[in-house]
Amino acid sequence: MAGKNVHTVQAKLVASQPLITRDEKNIKAVLSAQISDWQLGELRGKVFQKFMGTNVFTMEGHRWKQSRSIVHSAFSRESVSNLAMYERHTQDFFINLPMESNGWTKVLDLQTIIFGLTLDIITELLYGYSVHGQNSQKRSQLAAELGTTDLPDAQGFTTNMNRAAEYVGFSAMFGRWRNFVPSLEYYRIRNSIRKYVDWYVRRRLDQISSSKAALEPASDERFILLHELSRLTQDPIQLRSETIGLLAAGRATTSALISWVVYHLARNPRVFNKLRDAILSDFGKDMDFHRTGLAELRNCKYLQFCVNEALRIGTPQASTTREALNDTTLPTGGGPDGKSPVFVPKGTLIVLHFFAMHHRSDLWGEDVQEFKPERWEEKKIDWRFSPFGGGPRKCAGEQLALTETYYILTRLLQRFDRIENMDPTGHIVNHATVTNVSGTGVIVKMHQAGC
């Protein structure tokens, strides 16, 4: 069998012969129904551990369950719903947009700027202090507040996080030949990232060493992941590994998602105007925290539809892999008609391709390549739509990614009444490493409302 009706194949690559599936039944089986037959596997474990160390993304079994419970509390709806924090960093984002006298921004790559915004937010959520990569004055104020001139390098940290993601994705593509990928520069990048994180870990452990009362949560204490983790362990390596993993995942997925929404809004003026009308109708021209919270943001239906459609077309987490722990089967994909079970020997690698599943015309219609938020008016969310994976190992940062995206898009469309695509590329270019982003950036200019 061949063609668009084939959804599970075995690839013949230099390094391996993995199964690749875009079938929702097989994806559900691997991630949920038959999860005990599958493990992360050596490739994913070693590639990610080289960067992150041992954490929720690289562990299996009992240790993973312990780590997962902490991460779930870190990224619960309540802990990521601090809209005032998002607003502070969003204001820095607005200030940094280069404006012309006619009310238009200069032509800019919004994807790059959004990367900085989401990094500022995630570092405050994880460590209690933002990297303040968008605002050097606030960074100086932070140094004075903490009584130190020894703050780690924020600008270098931002750059190195981007480059580390590229390297990890590149290594994963090489499979068993990954050790032949040049790595001296990568080790320099990785060690710089670790040095940055270690600074915050060491500061937290010094607080605990000075007073055991630091382990007890104050009644008015906001959620800071490092503080929660340090109540369970004071192992500096474990604290570093857990927070680096969440930093990489929480920042990359969110920035990619916001960027994909803006990418499509710039190419679809009708959708932009309809979404802006919905936002102004629900929230007004500015943000009022007395009447707008996380529940209200989630109840803006057309905003939700636009975000779902960007997740479908862009799919920041394009794929994931698993390895068969023992001989097992997939429910479909075999036989002359492709509908029979498939035998899978122990040790087989499988690629679960969410991006490809989200682009199947038999699941989404002949207009599958169009950005069409209205398709979600009647669409039921099930395993056919798995932008954050599924099952027990579903992406822990889902709530954070959605909350940040809803908030930042709302503030962006309250402030700007027009957006124009300035990218001469006539088609989507996907650039997938750890996260799938636009390979040409998000090249736009925007017009400020009221100007």
C-alpha cells in the first residue's frame, strides 16, 4: 500500500529502521492504552540527559512518578494564573517594539522578540527572579535589590538556550551516530546555562542553610518551583536538572505557539479582525484585572479556536519517540488493507508524528492546510488532536503554554488594530528541532490602535 491512506510505515534510515505513525489509534495505544509496553528508550534518554540531566523528561518508573507530581503542581492552573506577572513582562515587550511616528512598528521578527518575553516569564515562575532579558534597567535594579554585582549573564543565557535546543534536535536526528556530531561548542553552551541556573540554586540553598524556616511556605508566598523542589531535596544537581528541563520545555512550546498564531493572523486579515472584535467585546481596550482572570480568558471562544488551529497547523511538539519494552502490537496499520494489528518486536523505535496526523485530510477535511479557526465550532477534541501528546506523560507545560498564549494575544490585539505580513516567502517553512517554529520567523509590522 502507498499514498495518503497509509498512516503507519517502517522507515529505512542509516542509523535505524523506526516505525513512524500518524494514526490516532496507534498513538493512543503507545501513550495510554498500552503504555506499559513502551519506554522512552536509550536515544531520547541519552540525548536529553546530555543537556538537562536526570529529570521528569528523562526518567522512568517510580522516580518519574515522584518528579511528575511536583511538576504537575508547578504548572497547575492556579500556579500559572498570575496575570499581573504576565502584564509586567508584556509591558516590557511593548516598550521594546520599535515604533515609527505614524503609529506603525518597524518591520520586525516578532518570533525572536516573543522568545525573550516567554523566557522572562518562565524564569520568574521557576526561580522567583526573572532573567529580565527585555529590560536592562530592571536587571540593574534586581542586582541592587539582591545586594550583589554577581548576577549571571542574562543575554548570553538567552542566546545559549536557543543554540542548545538546536544542538539537541540535531543530535536526535543522528540517532546512534550522534556521538560524531561536533560537541565542543555545545559543551561550552551547556556549561554556561548550568552556571546561570546554579547561581539561583545556590542562592536558594544558602537561604535554607541560614534558616530552616525558609523551608516553610509563608501564607502569602507565591508559587516558585525552585522553592517547592527544595522542600523535597537539597541536592543541587537534582534542583538544577529539574528546573532546566522545565525551563526548556515551558519556554520553547509557549513562544512557538504564540508565534504561530501571529504568523497566521498576519496572513488572514478576516480572522485578525474577527478575533480583535471578540477580544474587545469580552475584555475592552485594556486589561482590567478586577473582571478578567484565567477563566474569562479561557471562555473567549474565538480566541480558543484560533489557538487550537495554530496548534494543529504548527504543532510545536511535532513528534515524540518511544521504544518497545517487550514484544507488543499496534492496533492498526498491518495487512493488505492497513487495518490489521502490527507486530512490534522488543527494542523497536517508534516515532509518533503529531504534526503529520494534524495534516491528514481524511481527519480534517480537504481544507486541512488552511488556517480556519471556524472548524473548531463543531470539532470534538480527542486523540486526533494531540498537540501536547497524551496519557500520563502528556506535556506538563500545557496549562502554562495556553495561559500565556491567551493573555499575550489578548494584550497584543488590544494594543494593535492592524498587522501586516512582511515576509516575502509565499509558503510555510517549518523548522523543527526540539520545537517546531517558523523557519522564516514572523516578519510583520503592526499598527497601534488610536494612532
